[in-house]
Amino acid sequence: MESQATVLPQISAACQLIWGGAYSTENEIGNIFEQWSQGFIFSDDCKSALIQEKGGPCAVIVPAQAYIIKHLLFDSEVELADVTDEQRQKALEQALQSILVNVSAGTVQIAKLSQQLGSTSSVEFHKHLTLETLNSSEIENHISSWTESWCSNFGVMSFLYSIVLTRGVENIVSDIGIMGDPSLVDNTFGHGNQSLLNLILTGAATPNVFDYTRSIDGMDLVGVTKKNDIGFLTLLEALRYCKVGDFLKCPEYPIWIIGSESHLSLLFSNDRSLCVNENSPFKVARAAFDTFDCEGNGFIPVTDLPNVLEKLDMVSEEDYVEFMKERLDPDSTGIILFPAFIEEFVPGAWEKQDQSLQNKQFVVHHYNGLRQSNFDSKVNYRLGAAAVYLEYNQVMEASTAPTPLLRVLRTKWPTIEIDWQSQPSIS
């Protein structure tokens, strides 16, 4: 088949959004493009685990892996050790279908290569990339043939274009806003950013991980607006660069994408009780407080109290507000601390909070798709025995945990310890 004379305009727009405005379909993108030039490939050493050949495409591969786990463990109730080739292929199809449904508003745009390419030329890739548009209700009838194409070379990248074009370039630019990164893939190291991950998990490419909307200097920043199937935890929270909201910390299923500075991995369990209901009075009050504690400092200016009360649908009349200011800030420091706030409006909340997880033990699995990050370069799940203890002490501070992974997990479970049942220990 001859090369297309011109690249489709939708493809060109998606290219600039994904790789950055400096790149185009007429110029080679280089090493970063090569890093993404793989298909969805399963490991020979673990039948349900996807392989990531090089650094970069984890922002697509790891969410796909998360949905594979969700479909196998919870939809099909299959033991991971007993997965057949047919079951894992079906799980991959269902995973990619779930992601497309997440980002779709009624129609899907499917990007596939019109022919297999013999090189990693980005110019040739974009010339041979074709689009098919159809209703979301038709996905199930076609997902098998699409997935077959996406398992071939360039498949992960073709699926990425399908995600972006299904959501729509203009919609994604609007989701990101003026405060977010202008491109979805870092043009230095090639890893996807938070907007891309949020797009896949939530259907909107917001760059923020907090719940709902926050106002900063008169500007409304949109966060995550609903509970999702898959969760997210990040090292950046342990380092106090951000605070992940309950919608991502408490997903529908006990499956969390784990973010480091430049790579994503996965932690999962089959214990559904780990997904705590985010609508408890404590969590509702905390969400209202956090809306005005934008930097996660644990306090708000006393002048914001009327706004917090209004968010909680509580009395915000002037006399009552002044009375509460005196109770919550008796020393006239000008700030209200979160513990005092929560004890006033949700009495006994600290004692009741997450009691189901105190002194709890459960099994977890960790997945890292990069070959070089696995023992003997064999991509497999690592099994761990986790325990969440009742008593908290300074030794368990997230920022001082002995490994980066434990630092991340302590942003959700402050007293968690994990005994990994194989060596070397996961860092």
C-alpha cells in the first residue's frame, strides 16, 4: 500500500498535543517516539502481566494492566496463577474497551496503522495512521480486531492516539487549562504526565489529583470529580508537592497505580474492604476543608470559615460564624487547624476514622512492567504480606519510610508495613 499523501488533520493536532508543539508529523520525533514503539505484549513468565520494553509508555501500559487485573480478579473471578491465553486476551480486550468508554462522550475514534512498518520512523507512522469513527455502543463488536492490531508494533502508541482523539484535542486542552503541561508526554524523558493518566482513569485530562474544584488566587482549578474504578497514589504526596484526594485514594476496586518521579507501577489486592467509603462525615468535612487548604498545610485562614461552612451546607450567618471563630481560634492566631475543625463539626471522628483498617492484615501484589526492574528481567507479580497497625509513631512518617514504595503507601495507610515474600525487597 502506498503512503498517504498527507497526514489527517486530526492526527496532526493529536501529535502536537501528545509530543509538544515543537513536534509535527513532518519531522522525526526521535528517541522518545522509539521508546513508545511497542505493542501490548504479555510476559512469558506471568501470563496476565504486560511487558514494558523501555521507559516512557507506562502511562498507557500500567492503566491497561490495572483494568486487566480488575477484569480477571473481580469481573471473572479468575485466579491469576490459572489464567489461560484465551482469558488473558479477553481481559486485555475488556481493559482497552473500559478505557475507551471512560473517555468517550458517545463516539470513539479508533487509530490503527494501515500496514505494518519496518522502522520506527514517526513520519511514516503518522502517514499510515488511519481513523475509524463509530458509536460507543459498537465498541464491543469491534474490540477484538482492534486489540489484535494494538498488540503489534506501534500498538500502544496507536491506542494512545485513539484515547486522545476519542476525548477530542480541544476538550483535552480545556481539561488541562493554563496551569497544566502543554503536552501529554514529557519531551525529555518520554513519560506521560498526570493529565494523561487522569484522562485514562477519569475521562478528563485535568492535571490535578485533589477532589472537586479548588480556588487559588481567584482561579478555579478542577480536580477529580468522581470515584473511579482504579486508584492512584504518588511519591509526590509523600514529598509534600501535592495531596491526592479520596476519589483516587479510595477507588471502587483495591487497585492503585503507584507514581514515582518518572515511572508508574501497580499495587493490588483482592480485599474489597480496602476501598473505604469516601462519603463518611469525616471525609466530606475534610474535602470541604481541603478546598481552602490548597497546599495541604493542615490549616486555613480564619476568614475562610464562612466558605467552608457554606460548602458543608451549615449555618453561615454572621453571629454564628463569629462564635465559631472564637471557639476554633481562641488565641486569635488568624488560622484554624484541621484537628480542631474536625473535632468541632464531626465529634469523635478521629477515633472512628478507618477503624476497619486498624490492625488489619491483607495480601498485596506489586507489578512493574519494565524488564530491567524485575529479578532476572522476568516480569512477574511480587507478593507481599501487609499490615496496618493501630498505633502511629513518628518512625512511620511517610517521608522517612525506608523505601520509596512504602513512602507512597503511607500517604494512604500511615501505619502500613509490608513483608515482601521474595528477594530483593521492592524499593
